[in-house]
Amino acid sequence: MKEVSIKLKSTSRKNKPVSVVSLEGDLTISSVADARNKIVSMLEGNQDVEVKVHSVENIDLTFLQLLYSIKKTIKAGGKDVNISLDLSNDLKKLVDRSGLTSIIVN
């Protein structure tokens, strides 16, 4: 399995700074604690945030909960957040069955 890969890039959208977090690989309980710590340290600025989930080998409920937590935390800080999930059909079905798709993805 491919380890989780977390990348951060700063850019701007509509003349506002945006932090773009890219997540890929094995997004499961085995990597969620490390991913959480890295993401939190990356997002300590006052920028809006875009989270892009792609090239996913596996994803589980713990990672979906992390995405939801990230979204709530960023919004509570008065920043905008956009989360996009680019998943295989099988993983899309799994995420849809969790009931979290509508509260994670804008």
C-alpha cells in the first residue's frame, strides 16, 4: 500500500491567499494521527483552505471524520474551506454509504 502523502501549496483565488492541502495514498486509521498532526501544523495561518483528496488506495471512516473535523475547525476560525474527493467508484460508494459525503464536501 502507498503511504499517505500530504502536500501543502500556497496560492491565491480571487486575490485571497489560499492553502491547498493535497492528500493521497492509504487514508486509513493507520495514518490518521500522523496526517492530523501534519495538517494542523500546516494550517495555522489565516488563509482559506482547499483540501484535495485524490489517488486514494483506501479510505476509512476515521479519515472521513478527520476531514469533517478539519472543515469544522477551519470554518469556526472564520475561514472558507473547500474539500474535494476524487475517488474510484468503489470508494465513492463506500463514502456515500457512510452518510458523511454531504457534510464533508461543499
